[in-house]
Amino acid sequence: MSLSIVEKFYYNNRMKNFPIIIPIFPLSGVIYFPKTNLPLNIFEERYLSLVNDTYKKDKLMGMVQSQRTSNKIYNVGCLGKISDLQKSEDGRILINLTGITRFKILHEVENKKLYREFKVDYKGYELDLKKTADNYSTESLMDKAKIFFKRNGLLLNWKEFEKLDEVQKINTLSMISPVTNEEKQKLLESLTNKDKIDTLENIISFYLHETNYNNKTVQ
């Protein structure tokens, strides 16, 4: 999948409207993608401060997965917009974050705030702003995903799922599939939807093969 010169010019100009310094909410095991929604229950003081500041400013914040083996975070995350915010009586804030585009972290910015901020670059992720995907077949991926989810005891309303557009389907499956954090990060960093489809299908195929092998049903 590629963009024409005109499309690149259009998307690059759109990206210039995104902030280059953004607040980051790092979480282990939580990852989301453009065109998906992520509900969050905020209760820590530093992140309550982040959400309140963000909501008053431009409603834009970044989510990045933190690495399990250290305090470091991955270099690629997703910019999201707070599309809904509700405050509870016990001081928690419930938000819905809608994914816009991925970004690459350049470096951390020193501040006196309770939360961390980073300078980021959106270059290379222009396709995230494209409304529709090119015509890549997802039939094989969907067939394997249904088996994979069933074997893991996960229920998904596939009838409703089919109503999503192709990009949302791919990103939603990447987000909710029961795979490792590292594998989800690999999916997030896949540049094109074709890359993402191939990567996710290979990951799911590996798990299905492993299950068959363990059950001694390999033919």
C-alpha cells in the first residue's frame, strides 16, 4: 500500500496540526491502535493530572506500552483523543480514548509535572489517517481468528464485528487478540495494513499449530 504525492502532501499537512510534545500514559500490556477505542479507568494522582490537563487543552494524549523487564517504554505508541470523560464520586475519571495515529518517540522532555512528556514524530504513519484500506483479503485471517478466539474461550460478536470497516477489523483484532505484549507491539509497529494482516495471521497460525501439536493432532 502506498500514497500518492497528493495524498502524502494532504496527510503531512494534517499531521502538522498534531502536537510534537505530548503527555504519555505508559501501561504494560495495554496497547491500542488508530481507529479503535480504549476505555480507561484513571485513579492514580499523576494520571488524573495528565487527563485533566489534556482535557482542558486539546484532548490529545499518547499511549505507549511499558516494557515488562525494565522501566523503559517502547519507541512507538498511538496518539488518541479523549472522546468521552466522566468523573466518579470517589475521585476516579473514566475516559474513552479514540486512536488517531501512531508516533515514534524522539526523546523525553523535562518538566515539573507529575506525568511524563515526550517529543514525538508522526512521519511514516500517514496511512493511519487514510479513511479506507486497500483491497487486501482478510478472509484467511478471519477464519483463523475465529478458531483462535474459540480455543481461548473468548467470545466476540462476529456479526457485529463484520460491520466494522476493514481497517477497524484489522486493528481491533490486533488489539484484543490473546497474544504476548511483544507480539502486539510488533503489530503496532507494522507500517502497512498488509504487513499487519500478514504478521497477525502468522502469529495466530503459530499458536494454532502449537495447540494442535500439543494435542497431537498434527497431520
